[in-house]
Amino acid sequence: MKTQFLTAHFATLALAISVWSGSVSAQTPPVTPTPPAPPPPKTSAVEKGALTLVTDRAGRIASSKKTVVRFEPEAFSGAVTVVKVVAVPGPVKAGAVIAELSGKDFEKTLADLRTQLAESVERLASQVEEQAVARAADATALERAQRSFFLAEQKQKLSREYYFARDLDMASLRLKSQTDGLKDQGDELTQLERMYSDATLESETKDIVIGRARRAMERGQAMFKYGTKDYELFLAIEHPNDVRELDDNVKYAQQGLEHLRIRQRLQAISARLTMAATERALEDAKLKLARMENDAKAMTVKAPVDGLMSMSVPDAGEAVSPRSLMATIVDPSSLEIGGTLDANSLRVLEIGSKVDVWLPSRPEYSGTATVDEIAPIGAPDGEGASYPYVANVRTSDGTWPLGAEAHIIARKIIPDCILVDSKAVKAEKGKWTVNLWIDGKKVEREIRVGASDGKKTQVISGLAVGDQVVMPDA
């Protein structure tokens, strides 16, 4: 009943309004109604909280203990071939023979090295004896030179202190003796001539006596002439030459001693160098022979450790080159996971991080690992970079299959972050912005962002808790 009343009331009211509107419109122009205000956009409040980052990276299971067996000859450079392949892939014990090899002319080369070593030993012994004899001869020569220098100095000292003065005095005395003798002969001749002038001796006797005296006088005068000249030459030439020769003998003896010492030092250096070269040659010969003997052992390729072996040995009769891979032996009980990380994973993982491990092919297995290596420089990978990592498995159950895919999972919580809905953040050309709803208007603002879990993004600067950001679907 109430509903019918209201319906009739509204109908009457509408008819009245229509009549009024018609009359008014006949008198005044119509008025355009104001459109209703649009509803506010959907917004999300900026809040403060903890951000949990999760990374899940794939890798491959491998053994952390891998031993590579190679044929690595140290001295032999001839051709080597496989004689026999002994082992088969699979479990292997340390010391087990993998293969037997043979080198062309190996035994001859080994015998030659042994001969060279013996020759080097004899050569060194000969040089040792030669140098011992040379040192003894040097000692004798040095002693003689020192003796000669000592005698020269001694003679020089005696000559300066005695012999030179004596020789000068003797020369002067000889000249004085000749001078006195000539004077005595002259006096004697004068005396004879005076004596015989009044004598009654026969003329023949007189002539004999005076003639003998005159001849003696003439000889004395001639000898005095030469004696005077000898004295002058002695003072001018012989004596200075004797002094100079004596000084020169001392100088030459001293120089000879010094030169001998220098030569002996140089000869000693040369002898040491020669000896060192011979000793090096001997050591080289020993080293070559030792390496060759090691090569003889290497011709029998053996497993160095226990483990699982994969083989790369050529067939019998085929050649083997140096550094050839013969086998790889791994320890299945020591596992590691290797793969790559992206830049976002580096926010969560670092060297020493503990991670969970799961295997897609063995979901019943579980374990943990520790990240031991992360490459400090990434390799280009699309628009980003990849960083190789190695995580060593610490605990596990069962035997994990080598080469299988494994995932490492890690979480990191960043507390007290200013967070914004990730959908509200726009990124363009290295610039991150959001639209704020302020006083009924959209206001674009640039912000700095940090980590993100896909739903929430960390804001470093540009927003405050309680700010309303416009969602992109508004």
C-alpha cells in the first residue's frame, strides 16, 4: 500500500515538473547540468616492513675432488705409442695399471744420458785436480815475486845508505890516487934529472934510468887522462844509471807482484766460472737422467687415487702426445655444485653463504651446501651478466648422481624497509618513478629503488611511509 502511494506521488511530481519545465523553457534557455566528479583512482599506501629475497639458481653436480691423469714426459721427446690398454672405466684403486706405453729409442736415449752423466763426473774431478795444481803453482809464483820485490827493496835501501856513497868515494879515491901517482912520477923524474946532471955515471946508464922514468911518466899521464874521463863519465852517466836501474828494479818488481796478483785473481775467477759451468752441466745431466728415469716409470700409466674413472686412452698402436689426457678419476663422496648467478642473486648470496639444495630428478634427496667461490667479474649474458659459482655440498643423503641438475635456494631478509607496491613503479631509461595521489591530483615523483621480491620494492629515497601511490590499473 505504501509502495503504491509513493509511486503515484512521484508520478504526479514528475508531471508537474514537466509542465513547469515546458513553461520555463518557453520563456528562458535550458541550463546544462554539471557532470559528476570522477571517482578517485585506486591507490596503495607506502609502508614500512621487512623484505624477504629468495634466489633459486640451477647448477650441475660434480665431484670436488677430481684427479686428471695425463702422460707428461719430463725429458723424452721421441714418439710414444700405446702398447696395451689394461683398465676399464668404473671404480679403480690407487696404483692400478691403466695402460702401458712404449717410446721409440727410449732405452738408447736413457743409456746416452747415463754416459753423459759419467763423463760429467770425470770432467768435474779432472778440473778439481787441475785447479789444485794451479793453486799450488800460483802460490809458488807469488812467493817468488814477493821475494824478488823484497830483494829489490833491500838492495835499493843498502845502495842508498851505503853502496852509492862508497862507489862515489872509491871513484874519487881512484882519481886522486892517479893524480898523486902522476905527481909522484913527475917529482921522481925531476929528481933523477937533477941527480944525473952532475953524476959521473956513464951516459948509457943515465939514459936508461931517465928514459925509464920518462916512459913511466908518459904512461901515467895517459892513464890519468883516461882515469879523469872515467871519473867524469861515472859521475855523469854510470852512477845516475845505477841509481835509476836500482829504482826501476824495485818498481818493476812491485808491478810484477801486483800484476801477478791480478792475474791470479782473474784466473781464480775464470776457474770458478769454469768449475760452476761444469757443476751445472753435472747437475743438468743428473736432472735429465732423473727425468728420463721418471719417464720410464710414466710409460706404465697408473691410477694415483681411488675413485670412479673415465678413460681417454687411445687404442693400442696409436700415438700418444705429451700432455695427453689418459683418464679422469673423481671421488663420488665429495660433491660440489657449479653454475652461474645473476646480479640479483648477488644480493642474497656471497662467499660463505649456506644454501639448501634440491634435485629435480631426485626430489626425495635433500642437502645443504656452502658457497665457496663466486667469480668477481661477470660474463656478458643477454642484457645482464652471469657470475660462475661453486658450492661445496656439506650434508647429503644417498648418493647424488654426478652431472645431474641441482638447485641452490637461499633467502635473505632486509628489515625496516620502506616498501611500495612493485606494480606502481615505472622504469624507463634508468629512471624509476611513481604517481602520488596528492590533494586529488596525480603527481609524478622520481624515486631510488633497491631490492625487490616481485610484489614489493624497496625504496631508498623519494617516498615516506603513508604516501599514497596510484596503481597502474586505476
